[in-house]
Amino acid sequence: MVQPQTALVIEDDADIRQLVTDILTGSGCEVHQAATGRDIEQLLQEHKPDLITLDLGLPDLDGLEVCRRIRELSDAYVIMLTARAEESDRLIGLHVGADDYMSKPFSSRELRARVTALFRRPRHMVGVSSNGAAVGSPTLDAGGGLSISQDRREAKVGEQTLPLTRTEFDFLVLLASRPGQVWDRGSIVKELWQSEFHGSTHLVDVHVANLRRKLDKASPGTVWIHTVRGVGFRLDPPA
């Protein structure tokens, strides 16, 4: 039997917490709840969630700080649920490791679709690497010292492991599957979220910025991901 995905709902509003729990349970998840973020380390250790929905407006700890703590200990998908109107809050949330966000009030159907899309992401992309190897093979040599182990879900530049979130890893595999190909934002969302483009274009842009920052830290001064103005992004491994 296939084990159900485990989800953790962190939300201080009891009605919303139960609504999200019902949605995730209906999607086949085993769901655990928390009304605050102060015990996040214990919750992660106890439940080992595959998915976390996180309210930004928690009464004890700011949701952004909770997200930072999650990323130190877990690679679970994180969907932020926020009533905050400022775009900057959502962008900061993506910067500190969230995979997606939804604004309150949100559609139950949309949340279910987002969750289903995350769990349906392909783990082995089809394509050809810069050295002609099939991307479907366990390890992808993307060129320039960048190697991606799809089975281990680990990416390295040389001997340095990149600290990627699940979405960042999937994003990097997508770009590396066809080096030099330009991916527009709509195509990226269809590939990674298995849906039409939703929300702000910043959802894609911020994940690109995070990838660039981490690649640059591992290989200072090297430009891996290029922006094609008015179109999208491409990965060009250095010669």
C-alpha cells in the first residue's frame, strides 16, 4: 500500500484550520494541526510532514520566522496562507523558503488543485543534458561542474551541495533538462505546478532569484541563469 502524504496545518483561526484540514484530508493526506508556530521544531520531528500550510499572521511567532525555522529542518512543501495585503510580505515568504502562497479568502477548489499539483510533480524530467546524457538517468551532468542527482534530490556545484527547497530543486532540474532553451513563465508554471499561471509573476521570479543566489554562492561570479527580456529564463552552464 502507498503511504498517504503527511500534512501539517499551522493556523490560529479554528474555522480556517478545520477547513484546510478537511480539504487536505479529502486530497488523501494524513493531517495534523497546530494553532501556533512556537513548537515547530517538535512538530517537524514528530510528524515529518510532506506538506505544510502556514498562516503568516500567527499570534506568537511571525509566520516568516516560522518558515525560516522550517527550512532549517525540513524540505516539505510550504504553502503560505495570508490575509496580508502587501506584496512584499508574500515575496519575503518566498525568499525564506515557501513554495507557493494563497491570499485569504481562498477557494477550496484552488487550494486542493495547488496541493494536488505539488504532489504530482514529475521527479524525472525527460531531456538531454549538455553532454548528451539522458536527463531521465539518476544523475544529470548539467555542465560547468553542476551535477544533479534526481534519486537523491541533491544538486552540487563541484563538491558544494546547494541548499535547495523542493521547488528550487524541481526548477533547477527543469532548466537543466534543456540547457540554452528559453522557458517562459507560463510554461514553467505548467511544468512545475501542473496548472495555468496563477498569482503574481513574482512567484516564478523569486524562485529564479533564490536559485541565482545559491548558485552564485557556490560559484561566485558565474552567471548560470540568464533572463531573456520579455520572454523568460534559460540556463547556460559556463564553458
